Amino acid sequence: MPWRSETVRVDEIEVHLLRGGRGEPLLVLHPEFASGRWFPYHDDLGQHFQVFAPDHPGFGQTPRPDWFEDIEDFAIFYADFIDSFGWASVRVVGLSFGGWIAAELAALFPERVRRLVLIGAAGLRVEGEQRFDLFARPFEETLQHFFFAPDRWLQLLPTEPGPDVILRMYKEATTLARVSWNPYLYNPKLERRLRRVRCPTLIVWGEQDRFLSPAHGRAYAKAIPQGKLELVADCGHLPPLECREAFLARVLPFLQG
């Protein structure tokens, strides 16, 4: 599917985004370390919607202003992003860190989100559940924890990333640490705020997620009034990549509802 790279100005930030597909707009918020990429699942979603896939501030080709301090700043930014396109509300899909942003957006600005899909979303702390420390481990080990069958995915990675890739990953890790290091990958205010989410919400979780356990998905489903949890068997942290058909079978009917 053809897609194009664009730059738009939002709140004095030059935002890089990828756009493709046809139909009503669908905002897709990428996970950590996956900015600026058009994946096969974008093509799948683009058969039914016009997909907007921006780089978060501080990720990919979008700069992060000095005043960008916490996860709420991301939520406010995406409310402004939605306004900049003149949308009254929009369907939103968020993966991992992008799912956390999407949850904050729907809680702080419930009128902006028409339907919400959270995929392995960070943002909540579940008592007794361990979370993988991505800041303390080598990148390859982090990827091992992202997938149920990692060998299929690791062989696709370059054995020696070039300087551009290394610099981008350093930049993105710096931004991620700034907003999610302490407390680690959650906002203590979010769980209570989630009662403000008004839209139908689908929570998709890999049953074998070793990065954020399915208990986090159950916590989201419990906290969001119209939240429904769907577990994907034999799947890790990123169902759209690892279990594409099972992901689409759950998500497309929901988004089209």
C-alpha cells in the first residue's frame, strides 16, 4: 500500500508522520523504539481507514522540546494533534508506550477519542507483577522479552546497527527515561483517571507477554468502564507483529463497530 512521509506543525513542534490508506482517520501510536516505520499491520488497517502514524516528540524525526517533561505532556500534545486536523474525535490504537499515551489521552480528553485499542499498554502498576527493565538490559535481550518466538524476529535485525540507528535509539531511550524512569513505566494517577474514559475500549494482550504480564491488561479492563480484554494465545508483547491475523480478527471488527 502506498504511504507518504509528511511533516506537520503542532504546538510549535515539527511532527514527522507517515500517512496511508483510505477512509476515516485512524491514529496509531507506536511503541518504544519503533518510530518512523510502516509495518504490515499498517497496510492491513489502511485497507479500512486512513492511517496516521506520527513519531512521538523525542522519537524518530520529531524533536522533543525542553518543556516536554511527563506523560501528560504527550496526552496534551495528541489532543492538539487531533485538533490540528479538525477532527471532533478519532479512533486511536496505541502499542506499549504508545498505548500508555493513548490511555492518558482518553482519560484526560475523553471527548477526543471515539474508539480505543490498547495493545500491551504500559501505564499501570500491578501489585506483585514484575516488569522487565528495558533500561538495564541490552537491546537484543529486550527484544527477546518482546516476542513469544523471538528467533524469527531477531534474525531480521542488522547484526551491526549503523551510527544513525544507534543515535536514534539513544535519543528515544533518553526521552523514554525522562518520562517513565521514576516511577518506572506507570503513572500512579492513571488508574483512577481511567473511569473518565467514555468510549468503547478493546484491550489486546499477548498471553505469553514477558514484558508486561496479562495482569496489566486485566487491570486496564477493570478500570475502564467499557473496557474489554482479549488475550492472544502463543503471542508476546506485540501481537500486531507476531500474531498479525489473530490481532486483525479482534481489532478490525471492533474499530468498524
